[in-house]
Amino acid sequence: MPMHPMPEDWLQPQWSVPDSVLALVSTRTGGGSKPPFEQFNLGLHVGDDPATVLANRQRLSDSLPAHMHLQWLEQVHGTAVVEAQADAVTRRGDAVYVDQPGLAGIVMTADCLPAFFASKSGKRVALAHAGWRGLADGVLEQTLARFPDAPADVLVFLGPAIGPCHFEVGAEVRQAFVESATTAALAKDIQDQGFRPSAESGKYLADLYLIATLKLRALGVEQISGGTLCTYCERERFFSYRRDGQTGRFVSLIGILP
């Protein structure tokens, strides 16, 4: 049993996975960080008081079932997939794969897309940090490739990210996605559906959720859920770098219960 109850507004993905899979997204609720990081900042790299962040991380651990070991990442907006270990060593990468009970992987975000993966059996799970660059470069593809399961036997939940209502980008971002698409059909779909012109000339509103869905479907993933929130819009619940600049980080977490 956890030492402390999980705050009520923490998000638990609604997807059809076995009860052995633990998945959640923290919010701004429940921690001790002061403005502009209030309250539950879990990032040590954003300028918050380190002792407060570590206390917040302990609060996270205390909210989880006993005997869960957490794999933290040093994220670099790349595509490397780390295998979770129980040695408390922070590893460099932007996705984490778990296939052992008692282990959980974590990614930190404040607008980037956290993508949860789980095999239908619940014996293998993963989590990817997909900012626009990692999404274009193939972090979802690399994460899915880590599974021995057929893509149709892997479920994906898209956690809270900045929505297409606020994610304005330049033409170079749109072009990066088009050029990195694995097929001409996918490139066309991303170009036609993933971006719409914004009010500013030469700018586009990008839909990370839709782009991720198009890429996953092209790989053969059939069960994709989530993708309905916007970190920019929900100021009271989520940190947003695009909205606030200096701000905290919330976490997405996935693991297999011991």
C-alpha cells in the first residue's frame, strides 16, 4: 500500500490494459515548490530548489505501491530507448522500456507529448518523451520496436501535451515531419492533417496528437487512446513551457506492479 494517497487530480489513463500495469500522470497538485514552480515540480534542471524537488520526488514514491523502483531519465530530445533498472541510476534517453515487475519508467514534460505503451498481456510497457523533434526523428518508432509483440498487440495512450490550439510552429517544423515520414502516403497525411495555417503568415498550428496517431497507425498500432488535453490551456493542472517560460515539470509514469 502507498504511504500517502495519490492526489485526486492526478491522471490515470483510461485504456484496456491488465491491472498489473501501473500508469499515471502527475499534476501541479501536492508538492512544496514555490512560484513559478508551484507546487509539484519534479524537474531538477529548471531552477527550482533541489531539496524541494527531491522532497516532491519522495512524495511521488510514497504515493505508489510499495517496492516500486523508478527509472528516471536525462532527456535530450532524442530517440534512445533505455531499459529500466532498479539501481537508482539516472540514464540518458527519451524513452524507457520495462519488462520486470516492480519497475517503473518516468518521463518529464511541460508541453511535449508523453506516449504510454503496453502489450496486451501487460508483461511489457514503455513510455516515450515526444517533443516535436523526437516525434519527427522517430522516438515512437524506436519505442515500439523494443517490443517483441506485433504492433496490433500493443496499446498506446497519448498523455497530456500542448494542443493544436496553441502549438504554433514555423514552416521548417512542418517540413521536418514531411521529410522524415517513412512513406509518401504518411508524409501527405501529416502535411495535410497535422498542420493548419495560423493567423501569422508562414506559421502553422501543429497537432502533436494527430501526428503521433498517424505515425503509430502507419506502424500497425490499432488501439490508440488519449490525446484530448492541452497543457497550455489547463494552467491550474499542468506546467507549460510555451505558456510560462520558466516553470516546473510534471511526470508520466508507467510500470509493472510487483
